[in-house]
Amino acid sequence: MMHIRRAVMFVLPVFLVGSSLFSAEKAPAASEAKAKPTKAAKAPKKQDAKVLFDFETDLDGWRIPDWAFEKSDNAAVQAVVAPDQASSGKKSLKLGSKFPPKMWSGSYVEIEQESGSYMDFSPFPTLKVDVYIPAEAPKKMKAEIILTVGDAWAWTEMRQPIELTPGTWTTLQANVLPDSTSWKARLTPDLVSDVRKLGVRVSCNSGSYEGPVYIDNVRLENTPAK
């Protein structure tokens, strides 16, 4: 008599969740997962200096204003770019001047920015300008930076003009932070970021001199003004 053996098949249940299959292994707890360390974002590098005008190709809009020619104490005659002298690069602004004897007079040149492109000095604490007078120029000539700021177009001069040394470059420097004491009028944050005009004036109190003065390397720096 033939014995028939039955194969008994056991089917293990498979649990489906969505499209994933779960095995019998236990998933690691979230607290056990190791997070990869992340690198801290680098702070943007602080700009040490920003050259505003270097006069290497042209006057960049600098000129003697029309009103200056109407003043009896005006000594400015002509503004051009020249390779005669330079504190940086190969050229500078050459300001032809005629200082009369026995009276105060000033040779002034400026840049006036158009609406929408007014200058913002706020990222920097110091404004610097290099000025040169030839060796034959009188002693005790002085120079200063002059700003025109804000909606009122307020004119403010440096509180103390800087004495120039004939035959060498002199750096004018002024603090342009809000409430700076470098200026005769108070600078507020909104004025520092709204500079309409930037000018330089070289003056002579009594001596007579007919010849050039040179202006170059107008810049902002992060170093504090002395």
C-alpha cells in the first residue's frame, strides 16, 4: 500500500506599509543617529579701503564750480588730469591756481553726484585725500576736505585745515562716522550715507603763488583717522 506524504508549507506573513517592507530588525532610534558636523559660515571679509577717485583716465566729474569764478577770493583757474605728480598710479588732478598777495584766497574743486548715485561713506570711518604743492609754493598753505550732504545740501568743512609741506605729498584725513568732531557741522547717520558733493580746497593766507596744486587718491579706509 502506497503512502502519500503531504508537504506542509508554512507561509510567513509579510506586512506592507506603503511600498516598504519591514524586516524583523529593529531600526535605530533617532537619538542614536549621528549627525554630521556642519561648518560655520564664514563672515564676509571686511574691506580695508575703497578708492573713490584716482584720476588715472579723466577727471571723473571733478571741476571748478561756476560760482567759484564769481568770488573775489577764488584762486582756482583750471582743473585737468596730468602725469606731473601722483601719490598713487601715474596721474593726478592738477589744479591750476593763482593766489594773490596780501589776502586770503582759496583754490577749490569738487565732484557733484547726480540723484540716485549719492555717495555713502557709512561703511568706513575715515576719508583720505592726498594733496601736493610744489617746492616753490609758499609755506603755511593749507588744505581741507569739504562735504555737501543731505536733502538740504548742507555745506560742512573740516574743523581744522591741514598745513601742507611744499615739495611733498600731504594726506588729509577726516573721521566720517556719525557725530564725528572732524567737521564744523554735525554729521548724522543719514547724512553720512547721503553725500551730494565732495570737494577739496587749498588756501593761502597772505603769500603770493601762481602754479599748480595736485590732488590724488581720494579714498575711504577702515583705519581710524588720526
